[in-house]
Amino acid sequence: MKGIYLLFFKIKGNTTARIGKLGKVLLRRGSYVYVGSAQNGIRQRVLRHLGKNKKKHWHIDYLLANKNVKIESVFYRETRKKSDECKTAEKFMKNSRIIKGFGCSDCRCRSHLFRLK
């Protein structure tokens, strides 16, 4: 099943995380959402994100490895259009703080990670 997903999580305390090529990123304590897509199996992608021992490939892998990060809920929607990932991210940009460049190296979005108000 192809689709998009949202990972809602909390960061327990202010933390600095090294995020692949983005380098060090300061993340404040609070609630966040990550918008992702899986064009070759959404279930497997989400299960991979929930797992502990994995090779770090995507920006979110680096963040989820941090001990201060706790996933609270996951939502997904079946879709064949990868553009739905960016359309969903745009909706969060209006009312959230963006983490510039996070999770969007394959598109023109400013971010796919948002700190919720």
C-alpha cells in the first residue's frame, strides 16, 4: 500500500541532535509532527520508524534515535500521489514552527517536520 503518514511525537527536553547532512539541529521541548511518504509499503515504513535498531538513512531516523523523543501516535492515508505528502506538509506550515530543511531533500518544501503550538 502506497501512502503518506504522520508521526506525532514529543521531545521531553530541549535537545541538540545531529541530523545527517543537516548537521546539529536544536529542538525545543514540545510536540512535533513529521510528514512522510512511502511509495513501496507504508506499513513497513512506519514499522521501521517504530523500531529501535536500524541503519540511519532518513533525517527522521536520526531524530527518533534520540532518547528524549517518544512517538505518541501514527496516522496514515493510502494515496498513489507522492505530491500529497507536500500538500499535507503545507497545511502544517501555516500554524507550526518549521524545522528548516528537515525531511524534504527530495522536494521543494521548506520542511516536513513541525513543532506544534
